[in-house]
Amino acid sequence: MCGIIGILGSHEVSPLLVDALKRLEYRGYDSAGVATVDASGRLDRRRAVGKLINLSDRLVHQPLPGQAGIGHTRWATHGAATEVNAHPHQSGRVAIVHNGIIENFRELRARLADLGIQPQSQTDTETVALWTAHHMDQGMGPVEAARATLSQLHGAFALAFLFEGEGDLMIAARRGSPLAIGHGKNEMFLGSDAVALAPFTDRITYLEDGDHAVLTRAGVQVWDAAGQPVDRPVARIDVGATIIDRGGHRHFMAKEIAEQPVVIGDVLNHYVKGDRIVLPEGLDFVALDRVTLVGCGTAHLAGHVAKYWFEQLAGLPCDIDVASEFRYREPPLSDRSLFVAVSQSGETADTLAALHYARGRVARTVGLVNVGTSAIARDSDTALPTLAGIEVSVASSKAFTCQLAVLGVLALKAAHDRGRIDGAGLAAHLRDLRAVPALLAQALALTDDCRTQAAWLAQARDVLYLGRGALYPVALEGALKLKELSYIHAEGYASGELKHGPIALIDGDVPVVVLAPHDALFDKTISNMQEVMARNGRILLISDAAGIAAAGDGVTATLALPTGGGVFQPILYAVPMQYLAYHTAVAKGTDVDQPRNLAKSVTVE
């Protein structure tokens, strides 16, 4: 989940590396570092613990010259967040930056110990530097030494190698973790994704799994997993689409919450034409007997909402799985089933591994992703973009609702294909879905009310969230958001499960957030609310005007959402979940966009 940047440039690279790392900091912010080769061929590095500003300060007092360099921002896996564990790792004439996990690093360390070579850090990455330096000490050249080291590694990795005395050489390799190469004019670039490379070039080559590449300023040569030279295509990226700024908002998350009416509108314009759904050829649900939805975190909860839609609208059995558990259960999959991998980045390691397990076992695989060039998009039979645009804040907001919108379109397509709804029924549901952007715009007006309620929530140690039907997963998402941003313990439950254990937690100090639109399940949820109030519990009711009126007295506070959206109301109810978490975090003074211990793109298992 770390971020990598590399530059073979024509200017001093240290400030360029730091600027690129700012664009990658969503991938990890436990520590950061850069290494350069100067005009004399000297290899040197600077590292610092904590946010990137600490590395910037270090470079002011200890400048690092050179026109060739690599940089890294870390999310710690092996070893604590300390300077000695920060990347780049250097041994002798080589420096390394790495994203991923070297699974056999203990074995590699033991073999190094037999050679009298001892690591300085606790990381798995340092073994890569130590082995490469050892091979060079045995007489190998840089390329040969890097290849020899790569052949020893098990696990997932994206790696960049920089060598002393080699100011016009960089080696890149990927297995599992993403890596892209940028082409400039007498310059070459390397990065974890196009976002990091956008300021330098709009010409990108994406390395395939198992590739390694040798970069010079004149260009790049790529070899595949079998060691054969290959030509990888050069793609043009939309540099404008990679612009990162807060747009006048205090935090990226506030900006991204506010963008939801627009991006949901983009989704609908892309997939819905009049009363027709337009999807890539081959997505036909007539012959299918099951859907399997897999994701991690918020993406998994988007799939959980969609399970209700597939089963209620289309009558299609739907399994929802946590990606990190999926393949280890060895689930039986039908050749008449559809497998859908849901991931914002399209590089989530567990979800990608689940996709690879499903391939060849199901009728069709679909990647529901926000990055069209990602591994999940490339490895799926069909890639469906969620069109959320760049989401910088680690806690997902607009990516979640865009996932819901695309999954809603898929569920309607399944319902129509299977004859569960006719043309008129499809048109009616599409009207409900097309109403969502305007309803979201109205829901954004709740921000001040959510700020008021956040002052109350911020004092709590525990918060419960309740919801029924498709609002149950939204309750789970609300609890997850509060945990991520404010570090308050929160749990989401199906409302009917309250009396089967969680009610033991209820007292006057535990706020209970209830999601209850005035629908067919409303009366049952009100009964659960009464159970809370009978035990002095304090309720924040989120409903529409009719629901708030029907709830009567006894609730502590209410948030009123507009009525509408039909079965797609869960998209609307996501907004107060996001705002409550956001304003609670602001009230507590936690880091909204970069919560502790988290990273945006989880590319390790």
C-alpha cells in the first residue's frame, strides 16, 4: 500500500520526487524517503518518520543533489514506523523502494546470515537490497544482480532499483502490486499510478504482472515473466482528470462528499440512455442462476446493499463475500454464475486474488472499478467504470455511492433480462434512479445539522447504528466511517438483531443512530427504537418527514432526508453517514483525510 516514484530527469529531482509523493501520500504516510545519484555518481538518501512535511524539512537542512532518484511513502507492514525502517533501503551500491510483501524474507534473511550479512531494519524490503548488493559484490552488473534477486522473491511487489555510479539507469519490477512507466522527452518516470506521473507526462506504459523493466533516459525495455522481451503499449492519460485540489473545501473528504450529485449523474449518463440500460456486450442475465459480489471494506458494503437489489428486483440469488476470506473457503462456483469484483482502486490485493480464483469457474467476471487501467479492470472479462473521479480522502464517500449506482443499474438489467420487470417497470425504476442526483443535492444541505449532532457524538466512547433491509449495510457503512475518521468505537446492526445481544450495551451514554425511511419496514424499526428508549438510550433518527412525524416523541434528535429514490434510497442515506463521521472527526481534531493506520489503496494481503 506504499507509494513509489522514480525519475531519470534533466533537473534536480529531489523537489520533484517530494511533489510526486504528495500525490501518492494517500497510499501511506507512516514515513517517507528519497534517494538520488548525483553528478559524480554518488548514491545517497534522506528519510523521515511521519507525514511528508517532515521529509521536506529534512531536505531543506540536508539537500540531496542529483538528476536521478527514487522516492517512497510508506504504510508499515513489516517493522514499526521508524526512520531505520523507512524506504529507500540501501545496501552498498544499491537503493530500493518497494510496495508489497516479500513472503519468504525470513528464509532470505537466514541465507544472508549464513553469508555473514546482517540487516539493519525490521523490514522485508531490506532483504531485496542486501541480496542485490551481494550479487554485485560477486561480480554481477546492476541488471544481472537485480534479475538474480527477483528470481529469489516470493510474494507481491512493485520494486524500483537505483545504483551508485549509474545516473542513467533504473530497474523496475512488478508482481501483484501496480507499477506504471511514464515517457518524457529524454526523461523517464516510474510510479505506483498515473496520478503520480501526471505532472510529468501523459504517456504511460502499465507493466503487466511478472514484468521487469530497464529504464534509461532514452527509453525502456520490458521483459515478461518468462524473461522474454516484450512491447507494452503506451497509453495517453487525461492529465486534467488527475488534478488534485480541495476546491475551496477544508478537506478532500468534504469536497468529495459534495461532488456526489455530479458524479452519480455521470454514472447515469454513461449507463442509461432514455429508458434503456447500456452495458458492454455479453452482460446477459438470462442464463445466469447466481451472482457473487466480492469486495473489501466499503466496497464490500456496497455489494451488501446490491444483494438486496439483485434478489428483490431480479429474483437472482446473490452471495456477498469479504474478499480476504473468499478463496480460502474454496467456495463452489457455478459456470452459470456472474462474479463481480468491487474495488475503488482496482488494485486491492485480496479482491484481485478472489477474481483470479473465480476466473475459469464462472460464466463471466466483472470488475467494478474507479480506475479503468487497473489490474482488476484488465483481468476481468468486463470492466465497468464507476466514474467517481479521483478520490483522495482515505475514507471513501463518492466512490461508495458511485459503486451503488452502477450496481443498481446492473440489478435492473438483471431484473429486465429475467422478465421480473417489463419495459414499464424498468422505466419506473430508472426514473427513481435518475432522481437520486437531485435528492443527493438536497441531502447535502444536512451538513450543518450533522455538525450539530457531531458535537454530541464526539463525546461518546461507543455508538450503535441500526438499519433494516438495504439500510442495514448503510448502517454498517456509517459505523465504519465513524471508526475510520474519529477513532470512536462504533458498530452497525440489523435493527431486528438489537435484542439478540447488542441491547446489553444500551445506556444513557451510548448514542444509537437509526436509519428508518417511512417504508414497509418502518413500523418494525420504530419498535426497536422503543426498546432503546425504554433503557434510557439516546436516539438520532434519520428518516424522511413522514417518518419523523410518525416516530413521535422520545427521540433525542432527528435528521430529515427528502423523500424519493424508490429502492435506491440507500444511496441517499449514505450522505448523513458520511457527514456525521466527517464532522465528528473535525470536532475531535483527528486527521480527516489521512486517518491513522489506514491507506487508500490496499495492495497487500
